[in-house]
Amino acid sequence: MRRTASGFEEIGWDEAYEEVGARLFEIREKHGNDAIGLYTGNPVVHDLGALLYRPVLQRALATRSLFNASAIDTLPKIVQTGLMFGRHFPLGVPIPDIDRTSYLLVIGANPVISHGSLMTMPDAPGRLKRVLERGGKVVVIDPRRTETARIASEHHFIRPGSDAAFLLSLVHVLFDEDLVDLGAAKDRVSGLDTVRAIVRDFAPGAVAEHCGIAAETTRRIAREIAAAESAACYGRLGTCVQEFGTLASWGCDLVNILTGNLDRAGGVMFPNAAAPVDAAFPRGKGFEIGRWKSRVSGQPEVEGMIPSSTMAEEMLTPGEGQVRAMILLMTNPVRSAANSAQLEEAFSKLDYLVAVDFYLNESTRHANMILPTPSPLEYANYEVGLYLLSVRNVAKWSWPAVPSPPDTQQTWEVLLQLSARLMGLGGTPLRDVDAFVVHGYAEGAVAANGDNGRWAGLTLEEVTQQLGADPGPERLVDMLLRVGPYGDGFGRNPDGLTLEKVQAARHGIDFGPLAPRLDEVIHTESGRIDLAPPTMTEDLGRLRTRMTPRNSGFVLIGRRDLRCSNSFMHNLPALVKGPDRCTLHVSREDAVRIGLEDGGAARVTSRVGSVVAPVEVTDDLMPGVVSLPHGWGHDAPGSQLRVAQAHAGVNTNILTDDRAYDAASGTAVLFGTPVTVVPEA
């Protein structure tokens, strides 16, 4: 789909690729590599071709202007686990062993709705209920009485942005009452005394007013976690997309480690995925952060990318390195990222914009060219990413549910065609380009798993020969499975795993519960878990400054809904039918105080924008907090989202502030935006 003066027109694939390649080449030659940016959306995780071929496109672009949706999602967890354990995300994320735990502390997370997210699982409600059925306890800390809180043993409101202070106060109690027990981490940590000294300032009484949680409640929870047969502390979106996301994420794992629940059945453990992504890469150096800074506001690089909240300023600010062209990969940042108005302006002023997407949405309507990928029902899939975060070690192949229409190009083909042109290989047959890509992956697999790895004697020749000649992501998955922990090692373990065996297992393969593997995971320079990385400890002064009496205004948080938790889900009739879900939740106490009525309207205003939203009065929200869900506002002219436009809703990211960051990671503050709320006539 090519944009013209009169709208979009359909053109052939070859013509589209030639135009895109020529325009991007022209911009790169004139302004340098960094003038072309790439922004990746959440759906990439669930598209095998996108997940495995995006790195190829990134290398072909050779740009530092790589932006990632993690900065409105998981970035603090990426930074925190990377610095503590030395591993690249998600290989170093400890996952609650929910099926065996006797105590689960959930803070800023709603697994009933998110299916666990960083503890991926089917039947989250059933698993949580079974904790209670076997005599365990589930405690939820959240500004909203969530769907998870409704089935928990107990729930406590907490002021948005104060999670780090609360978690550090739990750690204070552990030291203060001599409850620290490192368990499997004994003799494997550094920085214990530093943490002990730090948390002296975070006594439960000192943070009670700031958090809104009574000191004795905090002490009781700390004692219960320490005394439990097994326990896990789990934080998610609410602990990430806030002002102290990295500190809050750090606090969760300090609680887990200092109560002896790391790498322990029923505690938090590391999955052993059948197709680990690092199987194609030699270990090399451990995790690093801030090898460079973003050009305008100086936000830190993480995993080769800079925060998505810097995207607009990098496009709008003149000077060397200004982003003049963008590739959008399965994303709608104008609705999902902070300060939508600024992003609208930025995208409208680009020299060239390419969207790899099957939606003509609020962001892709600015594109010069849209290269459509198949819908999720049209391609085969293997959840390479989510199995690295799963509560059990499993493997399952999903076949396409429906055939693709004629002339459809698979996602991996689209990305490889773009990559080939950026590398000057536009005339090379795609099969040959893919063979070159697979050869590179195979070299990494042999280096990582050969004589010094799991499969002695593994050679490049046998890997490439046995993977076959059919192009596409299937042979890459086959390679990862075969060199993985359950693999056949390309014949060295004849009973081991291959893609063929996974594909033949209609309901997937269950390799059992998580098992201890801490020694395999730690990859810090010291060989120990770093309990006190400077990135976190140096940010504590900022947290202490915030622990002062606050003003009486409102703060805005988001919320998830089971059917439509992300913007790309709003164009499906089955997921948006029923009552309006895009409403402003207000506590009954606040509604009475400022004169709001259920079913009425309210104007919500922040530093950067103002919206009018329908009001829903509730007893499930902490006074002083209002809530709007994420990703709505489907009323932009030029988009073609028929279903979404009929349920347009209100765009909460008109209110979120592009200048509000978690300083330690560069994550945008989406939960905790200061706002005013008044009735709208």
C-alpha cells in the first residue's frame, strides 16, 4: 500500500521493495546510518518470522536509532535482572514456581488478566486458586482491587510509584529481625552489606505514609514470607512503567533472594527452555547498560536500543543523527507510547516511513509504504520468547489455522527482502540470502555448543546439511531445539528433540516443572549475583527525595482487560463486544468529593494534554488514583480500523508525559502521571 496525494494505492511487491530500498538508501547515504530508525511492537514476540529475522534487519540497518516497546513495558526488569545476574533478557529472569509455592506476593501485577506475562501460564485463575486450596496464601499489593486481588487471600492499596519503598521496607524487616536466609544463593552473592546499610532508611514506619500501607502490615508480610515453606514475590507492569521501575523490580528479587527462595521449588526459578535463543550465540560478555546515550535527552542504551519515549524528540530535533526515516514493525506507537500529540507531529514530518503491518492504524496512516504481513491465524508459530518465561518447561508447535491469500508474503520474507536491499543484495535470490542468514546462526550455534559446550564435536557442516534447504524460520527453530537442553545434538542423542518430534506432538511436550540451575544462569564478571548494582544504589537519593508529604492531586494509572489489553486487539469484534471498557475509574470517595457521577463525564488534564472520558465509579480504586486503560482512541481520520473506530474510546497517552522517566532505565512513566480531574458538563 503506497500513500499518494489522493490516498493509499495497492502496488506489487517488487515495486514496493524497490521503492523502499531506494528511498532508505538515499536517506542513509545523505544523512548517515542513524538517520533511519526502527521501532518494534509487542506482536513481534508472537510472530516467529519477525522474532528470528528482526536481528537480521537490525544488522542491515547498522543504526543506533533502534527503539523498543520494552521502554513502555519490561525495560526495568531487563536492566535489573541483567545487572544482578549478568544475563540478557529474558534468560536471567527468575519465574515464580506457582504450582508449588505456598506464599505468593503479587505487587503491581494482574496475572488473572495477563496470563502471567513474566510468569507465562495457561489457567492463571485456576493456578492462583490452587495455591489457596493447598493451604497457601496470595497477597496482592496494588492501587486497584484487580481481578487477581478479588481471588487473593488479602489485598492492600498502595500509592502509585511507592512500590520500591515498600519492597525495601520488607528487606529492612528481614535484616532488622534477623530473618535473612540466602538458601541456594549462599556464597554466590556480593553486595549483601551494602544492601543492609541501604535499607536502614526504609523502616516500615518511615515509608508507611508514603506507601499508604501500615507499618505493622509491612512487618507481618515480611515475617510471613520469611517463615513460609516456600514463597515468591512477583511484580509486573505496575512495578515497571513508573517513576522507580528499576528500583521496584530490584526490590522484588531482593525479597526473593534474601528469604532463600531463589532457585528453590516453590520460590522463583529459571526456566530451561527447549529452544533457548542463546543457543545460537556464544556467551561472550555479560549484560551491559549505557554504552551510549540517546542524542537529545541522554537516555541510556539497553541491549543495543534506546527507550521508545525518546523517539519523537529524536525525529523532531535538528542536528547530526536526527532520525529522518522510520520502519515500524507491527506497532501503533501513536496510541501505545507516551505523549501521542508529540508523536503525531513527529511521524507526520518524517522524510519517509515504512510500516510492516496488516493494519492501517493511527500510526501506519502516516506511512509512505505499508508492507502487510499475514494475520496470526495464517502462520505457524513456536513461542520462542514466552517459553523462556514459562512456569513449566514445555514445547509446542502451532500450525496455521487458515491458509494465506495468494500473493501473501510471510513476515520473514518481508524482513529479509528489506535487509537484502539495505545490504546491497537486492538482486540476490531470497533463498540464497536466507541461506547466508542461516549459516550465520549455525556458526553461532557451533561456537556456543561445540567442543566447549553441550555437544562435543559439533561442526558447521553437519548443522547446515541436516537443517535442509527450505528457507524460513522453521529450520532455525529446528537448530535451536536440536542444540538445546533436550535436543538430539544432531544425532549425538538419538532420542532427543527435533522440530519434527515437536510438530508431531499435537498437544505439545511437557518436560516437567522448573528445576534448580542457578550456576548455569549467573554470568556476571565476578561470577556472583550482584545484590547492589550501582545503577540501582545511585538512584536511591531520588527515591528518598520523593518520600516527602505529597500534594492532594490525582495520579493516573492504566489497567488491563482480559479481552483488549493492547491496542492491536481492539479491531476484533469478539474482543470489543459488550460494555464499554474504556472508562475512567474513580473511587466512590473521590467521585462524591469532586462531584462526578457514574455514567457522567470527566475532563482529565496533565502537563501535556487533556481528554474527556466517561466515568465509572468504583469501590475497587484507591482514593486519589484514577484509571484509564491503555491503547484506545481509535478516532483518527485516515485509519482503516472499522471495528476499533466503532469502539473508539479515549487515548490515555494524550496524558502521559514524554519527559517523565524512570531515571535508572529510561522507561516512560505510564502509571503515576499527575492529573487534574473535573466534571465535564
